Amino acid sequence: MRKKIQQTKRRIASILYFSLFISLFSSEFINSMYNNRFDDLQMTFSERIIISFKPSVVGLYIIFTTILMTLIFRYLSPLFRFHTEKYSSRKERGKAYILARKAAIGVPRMIILFQMGVWFIGTTIYYAMKGWQADSGIPYLFGLMLKISSGILGALYVVFFINLLLIPIKRELKIIDIRDGEKDLFARYKDYIAIMVSSFYLIVQMTYLGWYFSQSTDILSMNQYVAPVFFVGLFLFIMSLGPNFLSRIEFHLQINEILSEMKNIRTDKSGEDHAELIYLTTFDELGELAAITNRVMTRFSNILGKVNDAVKHLSISSADLLENSQADAGATNDQAAAVAEVVATMEDSNRLSRQMGELALTVKNHSENNLDKVSQGIQTLKQYLNTMAQLKDSNNRAIDFVYSLNENIKTIIDVSAIIKSIADQVKIIAFNAELEAAAAGEAGKNFEIVASEVRRLADNTVNAATEIREKINYIEKESTMLHKASLETTELIDSGWNLSRETEASFGIIQDTSTTTSQSAHSISENIQIQILGFEQILLTMKEISSSSQNVSMRIKTTAGTATSLEELIQVLNELAG
């Protein structure tokens, strides 16, 4: 780097002396060749050459150029030191870097101001020493404008040449942005300044040429006038175009670097993005554009890196999506078939549910009918129980009557026995009376008849008593049998009564069960109706699911197609990212 800096210094010194020499002594040469006083003195061409390079002007040129070179190198010293010295700390290097950046900016302004000041002061001093009458006869203001225009034009040459020579060193600073306080007005308006200085130089020089011809005492032909004006004007025009041409060169160097770096954005095999940042060599609009381009390139590089990462992830996700889509397509087809089977099963279930609903309604109606019949049976049973109760009461009364009859029969038997006993006694008495009457003879004949009748009545009474006794015994026997039958009937009635009560209790249980059954049948009917509605809703939902499954299957197929398209898009993105 030291060698490059020394080489750059030598080139700057050469350009400085050469540019200022050309700009100054070309003006001095023209002023000597086209000078009314020298024409009046009839000076030769060689004499005019000697006057053009008179020692005072050469001395001032050498002195001022050397001073300017010293100032330039001193001003650029922070830039040169930054590349040649080593710094003990990062902080010192940072400060040196800031000074180097400022040195790279302010050189043109210093050179132009120095040239304007030096030639203003030098020309004024020269005219003052000559009593404000120069040897050339050119007035002070005219001479001052000629020297200043030549000096500024030479300064522009120096500025643009130095800028071009400093480009490699500025690039080593790796300036990628414009910081606050680094606004270079000269760099921003250098094209306008170049045009203004060139125009000013051309106008002043051509005005002097016109003033020379206007002050000439010789009568010149058209050819004598046009030829020098054309060739001198052409030379002055070429001299004035130099700064503009150099400015364009500097502009194209920077713009070509921007275009080159923009074109060199690439992606290597590892997928990493590479975009070399543009190093600013000027701090004008083009430098600002380069700084903005750096930010854009950095962001673009980051975006491109993210795009590469996204493409990688997208490629993996796309492959997974394609694989999953194909797997999901088969699973969805199976699911759609299963859903179709479920829908068919649900339709069968719905049909069975409807049949169950109808059967439930039938059971409900039968339960209600059974409940009514059980209620009627309970009412009939209650009436039967009432009849049984009445029968039981009547049977009890009949038993009591038979018992009372038996008691009366016993009494009758006893009476019958008494009557028989009395009849036997009467019979005995009648027999005895008959015997007594027979013994009495005729007197007792009537009594015998009576006694015979009494004995016959007694026999009849005994027979009647015996018959009564037999009848009574028969009645007693029958009454006993009746009593026994009544008791058996009573037992049967009690048994029937108990069975009737048990039947009544069973009918009560049946009634309760029938009521519960009726309520359950009603609830079952309602639940089955709700179930039917639910099955219908489920069936509709399953049909929708079946339709959705088919749609999902179609969408998955579409997704698979999209995944395939995505793979193609990923290939395109990879190509674009590369």
C-alpha cells in the first residue's frame, strides 16, 4: 500500500504541475501572440515566446504550484496515513478513518479556492508593481479575469485528475454510505461548476481575442480574422471541455461500478448470496445513489437469502405436501367410501327407527288400552269383592240360621221324645183303661171304645212322633251336612275373598305397571320420535360429510396438482435465485 501511495503522490505532483502549466502558459501564449502592443513593437514570434515564459510568471507558477502541492499532500495526509500507519486501538483507528473520509471529500474545494486566491493576489501584486500598466498592455481587470479563468480551469483539471488518481485509495476506505456532515457540495455540483468555469474561461479568452482585433490598427481581411479566431477558439473550446470530459469519466467509473456490482449478484452452490458492496469514491448524487444501492443490495441480499431459505423449506414442505396429499387422497377415498357405507347404514337405521317409532306408537296405544282394561277389571273386581262380601254375609247368616235350626231341631227332638214318652204313657194308660173297660163289661163298653181310640191316637202319636223323629233326624242330618257345607262354603268364600283381595292387589300392581308401562311407552315413543329426527339430522349431516369428503378428495387431488405446480415453481425460484 505504501508503494501505491508514493506512486499516487508522484502522479498527483506531475498532474498538478502539468495541468497548471498548460492552463497558465496557454493563456500567456495567446496573450503574447495576439497583443496590440507587441504588434506595434513588431516583435517576432521567438520574442513573444520569451515574453510568454518570462521569469516572473514562471517563478510565480513554480512557487504557487509547489505551495499548492504541499497543501494538497498535507490535506491528504490523513488519507495516506490511514493506509500506512498501524494503530494501537480500535478507537484511534476509528478517528483516523473519519479524518481520512473528510480528507477524501475536501480536496477539490481547497484547490479551487487556493487557485482563485493566489492568482487574484499574484496578479494584483504584479500590476501594482508595474504601476498598474503591464508590459503586455492588457488592462488590470482584463488581465485579472484572464489569470483567474485560467487558474480556475487549471484547478478543475487538477481536481478531476486527483479524484481519478485517488479512486483506488478511496476504494480501500471501503466507504459504503454517506454520513452526516459529509455533504460534498462541489461533488454534487461539479458538472455545473465545470460548465460555468469552462464557459467563463471561453468567454474571457474569446472576449480578449475580440478586444485584440477591435484595438488593432491594421485592416484585416476576412481570412486574416477568421483563421486565428477559429483555431484559437477551437483550442480554447477543447481546453474548456477537458474538465467536463474528466467529470464524465469519474461519473462513468462510479456508475459502471454500480452496474457491475448489480450484475454480479449471484448465488453460489451452497445457496449463499454474494453481492459485493459498492465503495463510494464521490459524495455527490451518484455517491448517494451508490449508498442507497448498497442498502438496497444488502436488503436484497438478505431477502434473497431468505428467499433461498424459504425455497429450501418450501421445497421440503412441497415434497411433504405432495406425499401427504397423495396419502391423504387414498385415505380420503377410503374415508369417502366408509362415509358412503355409513350413510347407507344410517339410512337403514333411519328406516328401522321409523319402524320402531311405529311399533312404539302401537305399544303406546296397547299400553293405554291395557291400562283402561286393567282399570275396568279393577272396577269389576271391586264389584265382585262387594258381591263376595255380601255372599259372605249371607252365608254367615245361613250358617247362623242352620246352627239355630239345629238347636231348634234338638229342641224338637227333645219335645218329640217327650211327646213319644207321653204317647207311650197314654198308650199304656189307654190299654189299661181298655182293660178296665173290658172288665167292666157293658158298662165300660163306651169307655173301652174311648180308650181304644185313645190308644189308637196314642199309637198314631207314637208313630207320628217316630216319623217326626225320623224326619227330624233326617233334617238334623241334612242340617248338619248343610252346616258342614256352609262351613266349607265359608272357607271357599274366605279363600275366594282372599284370592280376590290378592287379585285386587295384583290388579293394582298391574295397574301401576300398566301406568308405568304406558308412561314408558309414551316416553319411548317420544324418544324414538326424537331419535328419528336425530337420525334424519345425522343422515343429512352424513350425506353432507359424504359430499364434503368427495369435495375434499377433489381438493386433495387439486392440492396434489398444486404441489406439483409448486415443485415446478420452486425450480423456477431456484433458477431465479441463482
